[in-house]
Amino acid sequence: QVQLVESGGGLVQPGGSLNLSCTVSGYIMSIYNYGWYRQAPGNDEREQVAKITVGNVIEYLESVKGRFTISRDTVKNTVALQMNSLKPEDTAVYYCHASTYSGRRWGQGTQVTVSS
């Protein structure tokens, strides 16, 4: 099994920055990509914000390109999401995600609120 634990959410003013971190443990060799998703208030679905494969191929949601950066530390077994120039519409619960050969795994989520 794979376990994911997020940290780093909080309240920030528009234009500010936050860094989210996801600590990965368990059967890491079964993972073939990592991602960050978010679920905004009132939305039933989660949207993929950023994805990084084990081969370091990266994709971003169009609305966060140039503002968010996903990265992976293979020594510390962490996946980070650096978020800059935050906007009120970035407010959501952010979830760390891993695709494994035995299914999808999710963290518990961390709240990000962008408000003045």
C-alpha cells in the first residue's frame, strides 16, 4: 500500500504564495505518476492541477501555468506544489494523488484559502 500525507495549506492574500508538500510512504515502487488535485467549494468533482510522472514528464492545468510548479524529491520521497501569484479562485481543498499499478491513492487533503 501507498500512503500520502499533505501539509502546507493555509490562508493567504491574493498575490501570495504557498508551498504544499506530500510525504509518500509504503510501496513506492508501484507508483508511476504523482499529482495534485483540488476540489473547490460547491464542486462535486476534483480537478487535476498538476501531474509529474516517474520519468519527470509534467503537465499543468491551463489556469495555473506559469504560477504553479510541481516537483519531486526522490531522496526524501516527497512531492511539492509551489503556488505563486495565488488568486481567490485557487481556493480549494488540495489533494495529493498517486497512480499505482494497484489503483489510485489519495491523501487526506489540505485547505488553501486565498482571501483578503
